[in-house]
Amino acid sequence: GGVTTIDPGFKNTGSCESAITFLNGEEGILRYRGYSIEQLADKADFLEVAYLLIFGELPTKQQLEKFHADIKEQSHVDEDVKKILDGFPKSAHPMGVLSSLTSALVAFNPTSVNVDSEEEMYNAIVKIMGKFPVLTAWAHRKRAGLPLDYGNNNLGYVENFHKMMFHRPNREYSVDKKVVDAIDKLLILHADHEQNCSTSTVRIVGSSHAGLFVSISAGIAALWGPLHGGANQAVIEMLEEIKEDGGDTHKFMEKAKDKEDPFRLMGFGHRVYKNFDPRAKIIKVAADDVLSSLGIDDPVLDIAKGLEKEALEDSYFVDRKLYPNVDFYSGIIYRALGIPVEMFTPMFALGRLPGWIAQWREMRLQKEPIGRPRQVYTGETFREFIPVEKR
Ligand code: CMC
């Protein structure tokens, strides 16, 4: 074999060619299939963006309607999946529940695994697009002690998700359009981000030709961690802690800079963005809009803005090019919309679903080889076995 160079964290290693998402970290640019995140967040809806990411073009009206109809056709989850859900304690973190149930879906949809043709791929894609919002909403209702909701296919994709999350028994379902629009925008902003930790996971699991659902289940597990999607929960918990502690942002800034202290300023820093995360800019404005339109005054938003201001002027953060990332303000909006803290990362997963699908599909269509990195061995060379009684 040749010489293996190691690159921990793959900081400088490209794993694939991809035509899905363009990211320029120095300039703070993010585009899906060539369209800017700013325009998409402002003008598109989530299902359109999902179609764009997965199939490469913005859908015509007919294409979008067909895609939605095919998804609706698959928006039921086998009743027996409820028994699995029932087996979890109420206190279970919904990311674990979601990952497990997504994996369990294979047992109920065995034909989704072998996807050698584009048609078989398409069928697996609309199935997971249909069933995943149901599982996400169910994970929430289980925790909240609410009966499961089956949704209403006359509603839009995101609106239906909102109903499945929040519709209370024996009440009319009604929703504020502003609320659904805010969720839609957040989902778009999370929809893809090229070869991040969870997406690389999806591609590598899928590269063994394990099916789409288990590849996504593995992606959910990767997203769960606080250095990745779990940061949105960690941010709100940190902001609450600062508030409880009296609101002294400076003290926490010092803690984050102290290398002896494992504390990091959650929601700050990014592997690729060495400039403003363009998603954070949009979300910051949206946080102000959503809170003011719902008439909510959340003191935690002021703490977040205070931290940001301080960080942008602090040489530690300036030198390391640490800016607020997508997760810094998102939790404040989720909370204003009535989404509980532990559901923040599942919301990220729901948004990232089309990105994971698009990346998995691209990997399969490009017939990429199985992912299998090398290593530099640093262990013992040869040792003679010693029986246990002689050790
Ligand atoms: N607070 C304090 N110091 C930080 C932070 C932070 N949030 N982030 C990075 N640093 C320091 C780090 O200690 C290092 O300093 P030094 O060079 O003196 O050793 C330097 O900045 C570079 O950091 P790194 O850990 O080498 O960078 P990375 O690319 O390996 O990690 C990161 C990127 C996002 C994991 C990291 O910035 C972090 O842990 N941030 C907090 C968690 C977070 O908000 N994650 C969400 C990421 S965005 C969306 C997503 O992926 O879900």
C-alpha cells in the first residue's frame, strides 16, 4: 500500500463530487442547486425546496402537485409502529425515539431497501417524506402525553405537520399562517449543508447499499450530538443558565475562552464558515419578527444578542473567526412557537431530511464505492500470546 496521510475530522478531505449545495465559508455564501438561501427562505416553500434538492430543479406546478400527492399517499405509519413507540419511557429523548422508529420502518416497508432503479428510489423517497413528519410529531405527543394524531391530507405538508404536533383532542384545528410560515422558513434553512457530519454519515452508511431509511436513522444519530444539531437545544439551555445566573454574559464569555474549562459558547463557530453563517443572519431577523408578531417578549433573546455583540468585539472570537451559527437563534423561535426544548433537534432533523435524501440519492446514482477510510496504525507490533494463567 501507499503512504496514508491522516486528516482527523476530515478537515481537508473531500469525500465526493456533489452538485447539490454550494458553500463558501469565507464569504458566507450558501446555495441549494445554485439558488441563494436568502431567496429560497424568502420566496420558496419547504416542499419545493425538498424537490429542488432531491431532483435538481425547481418543480413545475404539476411536478410539485404529483410529488405532494405521492407523499400524501404514503403519509400513514403502520399501526404496529405505535407499539414500539409505547415501549419507550416518556422521558426518552425524542432523537433516540426518532432514530429507532425510522430504522424500524424498514421492517414495515421491506421493499424500500433494494433500490436499484430510479423508480424504486423514488418510492422509498416519497415513503420517508410521508412518514417522517408523522414519527416526529408522534415522538412529541408521546412525551407530551397527547393521543397520536393522524393529520389531515387536505393540509399543506408543513401545515399538516403542525396539526400532527399540536392539534388537541376535541378542539377545532386552526393555525396562524404566520406560525406555519415561520416553521417552513426554519425547515428550508436547515434543508441541506453539504458534507456535514450527519450527511457524511448518511452517505457512508448508504454506500454499503444499506437502504435509505437506515441511512437516515444513522444520520439522525449523528445529528443528535451537541457539536452538531444538538447545539440548538444546548444553546437555549445555556441562555437559560445565563439568565438564571443573573444575566452576566461577560462571565460566560470568559468561561468559553478558558481552555481549562470545557464550556464552549454554544451556537458559535463552524467548521466551514469563517464569516457570518448566512442562515444565522436570516434567523436573527426571523426571531425578531416571530416574537413581535406573536407578542412575546423573551428575555433570552436579549441575552443572545448581548452575547453576539460581545463576541463580535472580542479578540478571542474575532481571531478564531467564530460567528453565530444556524443554531444560535433558532431555538428562540422554536420556543416562541410552542415547541419544547427537546424537540428542537428533531425539528432540525425534519428540515435536514430532504438534504439527506438528496445526498443519498446522488451517492447511489454516481455509483460511489463503499466508504472505507484508511488509518495509520500506532499499536503494538507483534506479540506472542500468553495464556491467562501466566499473565
Ligand atoms: N466557544 C469557544 N471556543 C470555540 C468555540 C466555541 N463555540 N468554537 C470553536 N472554538 C475555538 C476552539 O477552542 C479552537 O481554539 P484553539 O484554536 O485555540 O484551540 C478554535 O476555536 C477552533 O475550533 P475547533 O474546535 O478546532 O473547530 P472545529 O471546526 O473542529 O469545530 C464546531 C467546529 C462547530 C464543532 C465548534 O465551533 C463548536 O464546538 N461550536 C459549538 C457547538 C455548535 O454551536 N455547533 C453547531 C454547529 S452549526 C450547525 C450544526 O452543525 O448543527
